[in-house]
Amino acid sequence: MVLWRPRFAGVSSLRQEVRSEEVAPHLLRTRSRIPGVRTHASLAGILIVAAAVRYWALAFCLPGQLCRPDEEAVVSVAIGVLGRNFNPHFFDWPTLFMYETAASLVPFFKVGWLLGWFRGEGHFIGTLMADASRVFLAARVLSATAGVASVWVLFRVARHLFDEGTALVAASFLALAFLPVRDSHFGVPDTTATFFVLVSFLFIVRFWESNQRRDLIVAAVAAGLAASTKYNAAIISLAALWVVFRPRSGRTTLAAGLRRSALFAVIAVSTFGLTSPYCFVAYEQWIASLQGISAHLAAGHGVMLGRGWLVHLTSSLRYGLGLPLLVAGLTGLFLLVWKHPAKGMIVVVFPVAYWGLIGSGYTVFARYILPVVPILCLTAAFAVVHAGRSLAEVSRRSGLAVATTWGLALLVIAPSAWSVVQFDRLLGRTDSRLLAAQWVELHFPGGASISEVGRRSTNLFFLPEGPNKPSRYRTTRFTEDATEASEPDIIIVPRSLFNPGAVVPARATALASRYTPLCVIEAQDLSAQGAIYDWQDEFYLPLVGFGGIWRPGPNLTIYVRPDLPGSAFPHRPPPSEATGPLFCSAAVS
């Protein structure tokens, strides 16, 4: 029985109803596309920010070649590869990153050859040997690009494991996490290895979801590329093995697991061999290098800070991420394992195993822990989103979940983002070692003999006169040998917050007392408090505590032998500077 029937209102009403039925699906489809558009727009914004903070000041310190430890090893091998010498004769790292660096310069050579910049390969290589700045920059661009791409890959990982909201938060965290941003500026393999680890992890997650062999194959290729960039990145294979034997469906046999594990291993090892072939060709040299690396990790490097298990937690990650992001990441790691054990174990296997291995020794460069950082950003995002939604539910205002989540995310990433801003700002300023070299070139244009006190990383760098002609500035490390008949034209003494207890040799002190201190390049306030450095890695910007730092590099005092004509050249100090030895002071506020 029909209790109520609407009265038919005529043809016009019928047409209106038909039109509404036709329009409604279109409106629904439009609305369904809006979240996707917003997500892609948000991700694009995050990637732009990630690129901006990573590409900023990539040319720092060039043409100096000693400002970032280990870059010169990459550059040397890459130039050799361009000269068709594919054997690196250096196996502290595998060779993929060096090959990539060399390959990235081939288009530049081709264009330069067509435009007449280079007469041929020999001339091009000679140009690079005279000034390798382009090779340094190419390696740094590769690192920065890998850093930006890692943000996108982490978004994909988080979207597979969770949802788009969590994925955007995770991408934001990695975009502004200080340690990845810092290391993306350096032409060394760590950031690129981290990118390949993330790609492998993405396809491991996809294999867990799909159980498709193609995903396992891609994961194995990426794992091989990661290991071919840095040996320790091969630990990502443990996550693949876990998924092989513990699939999402829960149904597998031992025989099937072994077959898939063998497939993964064969593909990963083959990829490693194809991209770092001389590890097998020069097998004995490679094994000797691996043994040396293992001994170096165990024994420590320079100042002893303690076991890596503790140092990486209390220093590398504490200051490389900021305490809020680190706490959120660790909280999210435990929360994920508790609430979603299957997902949690996939996520936790790699970082725990990697931390266990890399933290077992006393060599504790902050960059060693870099591959763990994206996973902590992932779990931090999980924790923040969970907290934001929980707070919205408790307050019975579900509509505030998004705002609450992003408010928490901003609080978590703020300290790290502030460190990124300060680091980039300082890195863009001229390094004190460059300023000192420019001063010497200006006032001693005919050349000079220079003795330098302190570590190699504090030394000045002068370009050679040509491919086979050394620089007219002859630099030597200072020696205590009192029998030396000659005295250098210039003595350079560094001081820094990085190495505040450095002892100046007695002979250097005695000579300096007879020399004229003509120039002081001030890069930092030596009385400043709170600067925490990557103490074993000789890079002269801190992890935290940028107050009192004016530019990269140590403070440098330049002493000139009093009998030289240069010791009497006229000085024109800026009006704001007092008289005395600080004529060329480069301190800035």
C-alpha cells in the first residue's frame, strides 16, 4: 500500500529530474578527482621545497677540493673513467657512483666539443685535471637529485603501507630532515645509496601486497644497485627475505621461499657485478679493501666517541633529525609493530639490522646512519597521523583531524627545518679557506712557499697552472724538523670550534713569533657555545649550534716572513675594522 505519492508536476519537472540524474554522476566524478588533485599538488610543493634546500649552494667551496672529505676520491676515479680507465684501483666504495659521475659529464663534453670548447677527449680530460670543479659539481648534482627523488619514493612507500595523508606527512619529514639535506650537498655515494635502498624497499612492499615475481625482480635489481653504491646498503636484502617467507597471504612453502630467495640473490649479485665489475676482476684487492673497511669501522677514526649503537642515537640521529622527529620516528616504529605486526615487521627489519651492523664499531660518521633516516620519517608520519586522528576523536571533532595532524607535523619538523635554513645560509657563503687562498694570490702573484699547520682539511687549495704544470704556490704540512735550512714564505695557522684543542707545534709558534701576522680570516666565534659537530668527519659546519658561525671553514691566521716585499704591501682595511692584524677579517654578522 502506497501511503504517499508525489503529484506529477508536468513535463518540465520530469526534464528537471532527468537532468539532475544526468548531472549528479558527473559531479560525483569531479569530487572524487579533487582529493587526487590536491594530493598531487601538495606532493609537487613538497618536492619543490626538497629540491630548493638540496640544490642550494651546491658549488660551495669550489674550486677548493678539500672542504668535503672523500669527494676527491670520487672525482679522481670519475676522471679516470672518462679517460677509459674503468678499473678504479680503489675499493673502499663500489664503483657505481663514480661511473654515474663520469657518465653525467659525457653530454657536457659532447656539447662542448660541438661548440668548440674542447678539441677532443684528451683536451677535455686535461681541462678537468687542471680544474676538477665540474666533476665535483656533477657528483653533488647526482646526490641532490637522488635526495629529491628519495622524497617521492618514500611517498609511494607510505601510500602503499598506509594512505595518502600519511604519505604526504612522511614526504614532508624527509624533505626537511636535516641530515639528508646536508648530505645531499656532498658528492659522495651515501645519498644515492639511500635512494636505491628506498626503491628496493618500495618494491619489497609491492611484492608483499601482490606476490608478483616482477616486483621481487625489481626489488632485487634495486638492492644490487644499492650495494654497488655502498656495500652496507645490501642489508635491505633482509627485508626482501622476510617478505619472501612471510607473505601477506600467509601461505607459502619452504621450497617456494627458497626458490624466490635464490632468484632475488642471483639478480642482486648479478646487478652488483655488472655495475661494479672490478670488484670481481680485481678480487684480491677488493677483498683486502673490505677487510680494511671492516677494521676501520671497528677501530674508530680520530677522536673516540663510543660505540655506534649509542652515538648514532644520541648524536647522529639526535641532531641530524632533531629530537621531536627522532622521538616520533621511534614511537611510530614501536606503535606500528604493536598495531599492525605484519606491516611493522617489514618496516623494522632493515633499520634494526642496519643499525646493529653499522653501530657495532667505533667509526661513527653521521652519514653512515643515513639509510635509516627515511624509515624513521615513515614511522614518524605514522605516529603523527595516528596522534592527530586520535585527538580529533577524543575531542569529537573529526573534521579537525587534518588540521591537528599537520599542526603536530609542523611541531615535529620545525627544529630540523630551522637547522636546514641555517646550514644552507652558511654554506652559501665563501669558505674561509677560499678567502685565504684569494688573499695569498692577490698579494703574492708570483707564487710563494706555504707551510700549513693542522689537519689536511684546513689546508688551502691552489689550482695548477695547467694539466702537467703544478701550482706556483708550493704548500707543505708543517714539520718540527729544526734542521730545515729554509723557512717558508707564509705560515698558516688554523683554529676552530671543530678542533678546539689542536696543538700548534713549538717550531711553528717560534717562527710565527718572528713573522708578521698580516691577515686573519674569521669564520667563527671561538667562544661560542653549543656547536655539535660530526666529530670524526672533518666538515667545518656543525650539526647543531650555528650561532657564532659566520661561514664554513676554520679561522685562519696568515703569517708572512718579514723580509719579503709582500710583508710591507699597503693595507686598506674597511673603516669598520680596528687596526692590528685583522686587516682582512672576513667575519660577518
